[in-house]
Amino acid sequence: MKLIGIDVGGTFTDIIFTDTDEGTSHIHKVPTTKEDPSIGMISGVKAICERNGIPLSSLDHVFHGTTIATNSILEHDGAKTGMITTEGYRDILHIGRHQRPQNYSIAQEIPWQDRPLIERRNRMAVKERLVPVAGQAEVETALDEQRVREIVRQFKADGIESVVVGLLFSYLNSEHEDRVAEIIREEDPDMYITTSSGISPQFREFERFTTAALNGFVGPKVQNYVDRLEQRLKEAGITCDLHIMSSSGGVATARTMSEKPVLTLLSGPAAGVLGGQWAGNLSGRDKLITFDVGGTSADIAIITEHGFGESSARDTWIAGFPVQIPMIDIHTIGAGGGSIALVDSGGAFQVGPRSAGSYPGPASYGRGGQKPTVTDAHVALGHLDPDNFLGGEMQIYPDNAVRALSDLAAQLGLGMEETAEGLLTIVNNNMANAIRAKTVQKGYDPRGFSLLALGGAGPMHAVEVAKILGVPEVIIPPHPGITSATGLLTTDLKYDATQTLFLQSTTMDLERVNAIIAKLEGQIRGQLEQAGFTDENVKVHGYFDCRYIGQGYELRVMLPDEPLSADNIENVWSSFHLFHEREYGHSFEGSPIEIVNLRLTGIGAMPKIGRPLAGQGSSLSKALVKTEKSMFRVNGKLQEVDTNFYSRDLLPVDTVFYGPCVVLQKDTTTIIPPDCTIVQEATGNMIIKTEV
């Protein structure tokens, strides 16, 4: 199989090609074309194939991680959206849960009120009512279909591009929502339609309606982008299927993501976590902190022996909005290679969250950027080689970096070198604090983990961040700058189905639950069959979202791979008690358990990237590119020290060497301060011990 993985970031578009039969891989990076990311993608794919003699028509699969939906929400640049909801519930999207994101701030922004996804004048109510009866929903008030038609006609006249349908209790019975969607299609076949039961059939109206609103808000833009990308691929002679990464760590067809673009909100970062897990497994490490730093942001996730965590419906937020979909638990801060340093209005030295992006980029890029960035600080301190940036394909200009930093230094009353080091100290501590939020504050000791550096800027900061946290080991994977693209080639096609149950462990009807499981499993297998998978190549796993009666939050427990019975259900309850003990430090084994949601995940196995091999360098002397003076802190003092610059491709395997040094490769630069040992493994990973 010939596979292409493409991850579009804020600064660069990363591309990896692998031939699973020959075990070869090639990488490439191109600047992201923000006006239309598909332009940069296609040019990058053409370039990597032309350089390596690969016919475009021979590609078997294209996997893609996208930020289109995420950027649309962050920039609040989406479709003009309308909503049809149950009479009396028009303002759910505005009221929320009376939660204030900043408890002690009087003047604060509440996103769903201050920048709503759907304006109140475009939220319309209709008469209809379903009522819950024994875990199901029956019609109490019929749907007013004529009113629905009137609303749709008004929407059409007002220029509404997308309609969200969110009705009460549709998570138990989608009959009315489905009928509203039919009427919309009859009245306006071109309208983009989202039903809350089709996106997130779960209780909690605010979260469900908001998730549907997010989908409707970004839907037309994502649909147009995917259609345009598929067309460009065909025009380039690439006729294979396009699969897009979801936030849960699986890929889905382009059609599915056009219908449910909200599933892609953490598409790129999720792929980075998968790539990090793959790289950790190469060295036999299963306790990892993935540290993915690009040009604009740093993404942090925790991987344990139990795998990576998944956010719950109550703690997943994007741009201040709650999102009720399966997502890998990732924490993001505005800190990257393009983060801009400044003196704020209070006179404080600040780095980020604003970024210079790819254009104009850092001052050292020579594209017109004037403001000092994290990358400029590294250039000014001699941590980057101007002649070997992006493998020598991109020139950087140290004089520009020094000039930008000198202007900032004058404001601060410091020397240029002290300003550059101060900039890096601030951003490194910001990153370390973000990791503490995912480890120490969650009960994990970071000193028991390996820090796995990803992204174009992750290896530039990982060792210093690890030293701040006391993490003993840093892992640099074979191609850290394109790990998200690599992660796209390590996953499978994945579909999820959910149904809210509200059952108790003491009175649960196992026959009914098994029937619901069979129904959802049939739906998932049907989806995977449409994607070309047979039953033999599909695995389906089931989960309960459980809590003790009276609790407001759930924990996810895996179900046995067989029908539930009086015997095996006891193992499910035992697993919940153990999980609760591990998460909260206590459990109540005598208390009944409430099953809130049933979840099924179907997986269709996709071809994957093979195991890489390290370079075949024979000695450190052959890997040595040059020795230059660089600035590092030694014995508490910032000073110039002799620093070896090595080519990673020529490093010998299993040979120990020492910092300070800089390891060069096309997709990133690894900066290693004094008092560290380094070894390149045969697996392709480079292992750095943070103390000699």
C-alpha cells in the first residue's frame, strides 16, 4: 500500500509518504496556504511524489488532518445559521447552565452569550413535545408541520445558509427531528441541515444543542472545503479515497466529515497523540506526555498503560463552547515557535498567545515580520543553523532576529541575549505549567513519565521543559516535525454510536439492553460496510457511561465482547468501582450504579506505516556538521559555549554523546543544553536523559 498523510497546521503543512510493502517513508513540509489550505496540500503532495518517483495515480489512500472547523470557530467565521427548536426552549443556547467561566470576574465574556453561534432572531420555536416513558419517548404533542414550513421559508428569505434542528427529548426518539429535516429538504434542497439527534443523541440540552449549533455553524465551510479538496485531488490525478481524522483518534470518509464536521475539531492534535503513542511504543514506553508544539500552539496529552484519555461530555470545550462528542483529552495553549513577545500595557514581559504565523512569520524568516518571536530568540542565541533550516530549503536571517529582539530589549532595559533567554524562559515555563495542569492536577507525577517531543518546535523546547518538571527522559521520534501526519497513518476507520439509557444496576433489563446494543452495532457495521469493510475486518467495542446515583459526572467502562448476562455484568460493575477509586480516591461498592449512556465504537482496520529504521551513520565525527558558539546557561550564568551541530540522518546507533549540542533534520531542530546525554536507538527514536 502507498499511503499519504497530510496535516495542515497554522504555519506549515506536513506531508509523509510511506510504502508499506517496501517499508520506506519520505517527508516534506510546505508553508500553509491560509486562503485555501488545499492549494498547499496538493502542491506538497505533488512535490513529494515527484522527488521520489512516485506516480500520483499509484497512491492507495490519502489521510488528512484539518483545522478548517477549528479555525472557523476560533475566528467566529461561520455560516449564517438558523435553529428550529421546541416551543419554550428557544433560549437554551443563551441561558446555558448559568455557569460563569471565570467565577470571580464581574466583566467577563461568556461565549454563547457574547458571540452566539446562532442569533436569537434566527432561533425559531415550533409546537411539538415528546415525553419520556420507561427510557423511551412517546408523542404527547404532534409536530406543527405547517409552522416548520413557514420558518424554513422565512429562513430562505433571510439568507440563512444552515439550519440546526434541536428538539426536546430527541435523544430518546428522533421522529420529530427527522421529519423537520425532511420538510427543510422539501422546501430548500440546498440548505445545510444538522439534527441534534444525528450529531449527539445524548441528554443535557445545552451541550447537545450547542454541539449541533457548532456543526451547523462550520458545516457549509467544511463541506465546501472537502468538496474542493476532492476535486483538486482528482484534477491532480489522485483517484484514491480521502479519509479525514476525527477528534476521537479515528478516521472517517470525506462524506461523513462533510455531514458531521464538528467531529474534526481536534483533528490535527488527535493525530499528534496517535503519532506520539506509536513513537513511544517503538521504545517500549507506555507512560508518555505528548508535547506537540507548532508555530502557534502547544498541545499536551497524557498516555498511560491504559491508553490515552478521552474527554467527557462535561469537560470538553472549544473556544469557550461545550462540545458533546468523543474527543481525545488534549490541553492546548497559545505557545509556539511563532509566538510574539511584547511588553504589555502593565509593563510585564509577555510571550504569546498571538502568533506571527507563517506569513509574515518570525522576523528571521525575512518575509516582512518585525516583531520578535520564540524562533527569533533561538536564532539570536545561536540555537538554529541558518544554512540548515528545513533541510537547507529555507533561509533564515539572524540579523533580522537580532534587530527585532534589540527593539524589545530597549523597552525592557536588558541586553539582547538576556532578552532572548528571558523570552525562552517565559515560554518554557508556560508550557511546563500546561503540563502540570494535565499531570499534577490530575494526580499524575510527571517524573514517572517520558516527555515525547512532537511538532516543528517541540524538540527545541522539550529538554528545558523536562528539566523544569523533573522529567528524567525526553524522546525525539524519527520525524517529530510531522508526527501528526505520521499519526494519520497509524489509525483505523472509526465510527461511534451513542444512546442515552438512564438505567440502574439493580433493576436493569439485560434483554432490552442487548437489543439496543444489537441495533446500534448493526448501524455501525452498515456504515463500515459502505466504506468497503466486511464483517470479518470490523471490531465493535461497547461502553457504559456510569455514575453513582446522585452524581453529576460519568466514568466510561468497557463492556465484554459478548452479550450481557447476569454473570459478566458483575465484572462491569467491579470495573466501575475500581475506575472510580483510581480517579477519585474512593468508591462505594454497596451503592447502586446508574447507566447514563451506552456507547459503541466500530473499527475497520486500515493499512499502517511500518517500523522505521535509524540512519546508518558510522561515527559521530561523520555526523558532525560544524561546531559553533551558542548561548546556554552554565552554572547559573548565560555564556557562549562550543556547541556541536549534528546531522541526525548520519548519527550512529547506540553511541552516547553529550550536550550542549544541536541535532539537525529537515522537519525540526533538537536543542540539547549542557548536562544531558543522548543516544540514537535502532528504532529511530533519539533518547535524551536530562541529567548526566
